[in-house]
Amino acid sequence: MNKAILLDRDGVINQERGDYTYRREDFSVLPDVIPALRVLQEMGYMLIIISNQSGIAKGLFTIADVEKLHSYLVAYLDDNDVRIKEIYYCPHHPEYSSCICRKPDSQLIEKALARFNIDPAKSFFIGDKERDILAGKKAGVQGILIDSNFSLMKAIEPIIKGEKK
Ligand SMILES: [Mg+2]
Ligand SMILES: [Zn+2]
């Protein structure tokens, strides 16, 4: 079985601006992200992003906007020798429709675990909100809660040291 690092997007990979981020010009990858993801990749972890994008349900932006931004992100990281296996996102919001894919629900994580044959016990979820950690927990994946826009290099120290709760 494989092991993976599941990552929230906004505030973990790219700067959390306190507003919806869907335009390329508003999107900036945080400083430590590339070196940190390279380290994890070299340790044999698959890298998967799991994101809530309720702005789609709210009509603030479209699936096409999100896909375009994600294509940019994947290509940018790829140019820097970081391979993102997949980006899963929930386009829903409870005020508009119910779903089981929005974090703190764990459906997207479970999809990723099944598709890529990932052992949850060997994997981690890094997020900047409690709901990220809850979603991981439901799928049996240990969470690492960080402040928004925190250094990813520092965040992964317990993984590098092999600490497991
Ligand atoms: Mg976030
Ligand atoms: Zn959903």
C-alpha cells in the first residue's frame, strides 16, 4: 500500500487571503511549499490536495475557473519537480445543497485512499482549519493542524522525525 500527504489548499499551499481565491493574479504559492513537498516526495509520500470550494455553489466563480487555476498550480509545481497526484474539491455549500464531500466530511479523502491504494495509518492530513483535521480523522488519517500561511517546512517536522501519535 502507498502512503500519502493530503493537503488542504488555501492557507497551506497558497496564501489564504481571507477571501475566495480563483483568479491566477490573486493566487500565490507560499514560500516553503516547494522544498517541503520535495522532501515529502523523496520520503515516498504521494501528494494529494483536498479542498472546499463553496464559491462555486454560491455562484462567485465556476468549475472552469477552479480547473484552470488547478491546471496552473499542477504545472507550476511540476516545473519545480513536485508531482501532485490529484486535486479533489467540493463545489457545494450547505445553504444550497447537501453533500458528503465537503470537509469535515471525508468522502473526498476516502476516494483518494481507494483510488491510489493509500494506507490511512501511514498518511497525514495537513490543514489550517479544524474541519480539515476532522475530515482526516473520519478517514483514519492523522491530522496536522497549522496556522494559515504557516511554514510548510516547519509543519512537516514531525513527519520527518517519524513521530506518530
Ligand atoms: Mg484552508
Ligand atoms: Zn460537496
